[in-house]
Amino acid sequence: MRRPPGHTTRYSLFPPLLLLLLAAGLPDGAEGQSVRGRLLDPDGQTGLGSAMMILEDRNGNEVDRALSRNNGLFQLQAPAPGSYRLRAERIGYATTHSDFFTLAAGATITQNLIAAVQAITLEGLEAGGERKCTVRPEEGLAVTRVWDEARKALSAAAWTQDRGYYRYEMRNIERRLEPETRRILGEERSYNRGYLKAPYISRPADSLVYGGFARITARESLYWAPDAEVLLSDPFLDTHCFNLKTDADNAPGLIGLAFEPVSGRRLPDIGGTLWLDLATSRLERLDYTYRNLNLPRTLLTSGIGGTLEFEELPNGTWIVKTWRISMPKAGMGTSLISGAGRAILEEIIVQGGDVVRVHDNEERTVLESDLGGGIAGQIRDTLGAGLANARVYVEGTAIESFTDQEGKFALEGLDAGVYAVTYNHPYLEPFAYTPEPFEVEVLADTDTPAQVSFTAPRMAGIRRDLCSDVERPETPASGGVGGSRIGILIGRITDPGGYPVADAMVRILSNDFGLMGAATGLEVRQSRGGVVVTTNDSGYYRACWVPVDTSLDVAVVEVPEGADPTNLSEMELLTREQSVMVGGDGGLGILDLQTRSN
């Protein structure tokens, strides 16, 4: 199986630009016309913060917006003299409008506003009651009520993005999944921080709507995701229709505002669902999938799409807190019927990020995220006591933890998925031995970590298992040594400073055997009369099926430039060649070597 040469699959979210943070507070004495005031509760006594205050003209056009402060104060600017009114929006409550008022040239006037008391409830709305998928749904429809609440949160997110108020700490993730089981094959994480316009920014709406949400060529595949500004834009709203949906299994307690590309759209596009809490009307997340992709059916089965999770900060600003996107990675296979080459789904690539913490301009932490699920457990030694200082890790990733004095461990910050968990310990390292991994499933939407426990193997079990997965050579040891009398040679390679040397080539020669095997997972080069094995990251090597009761000549070697890598006699010595003998039936020999100084 092979991938098309040079083909890459990736998604694109423009990294936010670093901004200079502007001083917070209400503007004072700005040129032009302005209106300042206070948003009050229905009793007219207490100021209401975190409401979006909007100044609009006689034609209903928005000219300025700002969040009310904790005490309800706000100030808005008008571009020209004229007639205007205020609009106050709070999620979960009816919108409040003031009467129209006149702003003279250069004037600043005061307009207080009493907020509406009427609460908006989404409970009782029936999905499917309005079966037609509607573009820009009209007033009075149930879908309009849900869209209005989603729009409030999206508008606040777009406003927050435009101002760049916060310093973000973020985690970026790229993971590879096995297509059938969705087991995590590998994961890379990186972290960054800084004052950013927003943690997540998409391409401009015009580019996506008129150019497509994906670009797929023979050499690369690019996928773009929307942000709040895209979802609110006229181009997007004019090319997508909306309806209501529910999903009791995957979205309990939520109502969905589903959208689809309008009929006749041929460009790569997205369809999805904005999910809102039925009780509070708060926007929770967006789930979306890609449509109109020119891909083979075998790749479309991977569920190409993503998720955005929204979060309200204490002062009423909104951000995208978590984002994920799943994309297929193509490989080349052979058709069982025709024998011709065909595209197959080799892996699923998941990329995305999480906002870990958000700090305001006074360095106060305004958000600290729960970064997902976890795996917890314990490792016991052969006597049943906790095994301390064991490194527990997820295969193919940098996710790891060390056991405490009771042998307990916890792996945290994991997305939902299936992970292959194993461990290592100083007493296992000399054998280059790693216990078989255990597959653990981390579930979504649970605070309880998945559990797994291990019992460290006894020494006899380790020796028995060291070469259990290595095929025994067809040519047995010669020189009168019985075919069953074979052993194992292990050791460690260090440099003159005592540090382990990874990927060192260790050559083992003898005149008394013709072919030897080596441990699975270590790079192997075989030739008549010997074998070359490669050290692991800790500098340990292991050679299986070596002859016993005979002298073995061992050295660290390298292949000179231009030499035949399979010709053991042409290899250059990096250490003095030393002799060792593995004794007894199934015996274990140990030889450590030190490389020469440069």
C-alpha cells in the first residue's frame, strides 16, 4: 500500500495575528456623535452587564455595537448626525428597543434603557414542524426564534474577534486514527500563548462561499472551516437554508438549527447543525460535514467534517473554545476484481485546538478549560505492591505519566477515542521489553476517567516473551549446536559521557551459525554469519535466536559511504570488537559497549 507521491491533506484556519492591546474602558470625548447611557433591569434600579448594545439607524442598519459593562454603562458612536435608536440583546431574553432619538453634529447624549423582562424559551419547539428548509426564515417561524438566539452568541463572538481583548493559552493537536477501529495511531501536541485577535479565525466569507470550503487536487487536499463571522455573513445566509432538528442520543437537552447548501450549489460546501440549550437558549456547539466533494466513495466514508464549541466569558464576550476537523488520508490499494489500482482510506487525520486559559488585560484568568477525559489506573509488581516510577504512555504520542509510590497514574486531557496504553520501567529497559498495550476507550461527556490496571511480569515471563513475536530462523545454529539450543543477547550502548546512544547499529558475528533473528520493532539487517540490530531510544539492543555455548564477536558499526549495507565485513567499527558467550539452553547474555569519542 502506498500514498500518491507528494500528496498532503491539511486543514486551514488562519492563525490569528498578534495585536497591541488597547486600553480598556469607555471612550471619552471622541470626535463625532455619541450616545451613552445605562441598561437597567425591569425595575429600573440595577444595571445589567454583558448585554450587547447596538445603535441602528432609521433603516435598521447597525452603525455601532458594544457590550454593557457590569454596572450597565455603555457608549456608542454614530458616523453622522441623524435619527437613531438603541437595541439591547441578551441571550435568553427578548430584544429591547428604545424610541428613536436625534443626534446633532458633535453631540453626546444620554439614553438609559429598561431591559425587557420577557424570557425566551426554546422548550416545546417541534423539529420537523416546518418541513421546508428556509433561506432567511421569516418572522414568526420557530426556526427564526432559534436562529435569533444563535445569532446573539455568534454576533458576540464576531465582536470579540474583531477587538482582540485577551491573552490566550492554547493547545494545538494533530492525531492519526486507524480507519476501522478509530484507534489513535499517533498524536502530536504543541502549545502557544499571546495576545491574539481570536484563538480561531477562518477565511473570509466571500472566499469560502464563492470559492468553496475545500480544494482537492492530485497533490494536496485543503479543508476550511467557518467561524462566527462566516456564519453571520450575507453570502452564507443567502446560500444556505435552515430547519430545526433534535437528537436525543447525541444532543440531549439541545435543539438544533440545521443548515444545508441551497439546491443547485456545486462547489465544495458544508452542512451542519448549531446546537442550543433548550432551557437557557445558549449556543453550545456547531457540528458540520463537507458536501459536494469530488472524492472516491471509499474516502467519503470517513465522515469528513468537524466541530466548534462555543464559550461565553464572564463579561459577555464569546469565543470558540475548542475546534476539531477530520479529514481522510488516501493511500493506494488494488481492486480485488480488476486488479487495478484504487484509492483507499489509509488513515483519518484529526486537527484542531483548545483554549486552555484566557487572561484579560489585567492578567486575571477569566477562563480555565477542562481539557477532556482521561485514563487512570495502577501498576502492581509481581508481589502485588504498587510499582513506582513506571512511565505510562499512549503509543504513538507524547502523552505520558509516571506512577506514584502506590503505582497509580493518570493520563489527562484526552479527546474521546480509543487509546493503546502501555508502560515501561527501569527493570524492564535492559531487555528492550515493552508489555503488550491495552486498548482503552475514553468516552465523551463524562467526568469519570477510563480505568486500566497492569501487573508487571515476572522475570521468567519476560525471558519467555522476549522473542515470542520473532519468527524462528529456518536455518538452525550449526557447528554441532542443537537447533533448540538458542539464546538471547541484550545490552546497552553509551557514549563516552555515559549517555545512551539511540539507533546505533550493533553487529553480532559467529562462525557457528548461519542466520539469526532479532526483536520485532528494532531495525534488522541480516547476512550470513551474523546479524545487525539497532538500539532503541534508551540505547538498548536485543538479538534473538543467537547460538549458545559459542563465541560471539560484538561491535558497534556503521556503513561507510558507498558500501553495501548488507555486507557485514565492509562495516566500519565504532567500538572495539568484544567477545561474549551465551550459555545454556535458552540462555541470556548481556554485553554493554561504549562508543569512541570523536
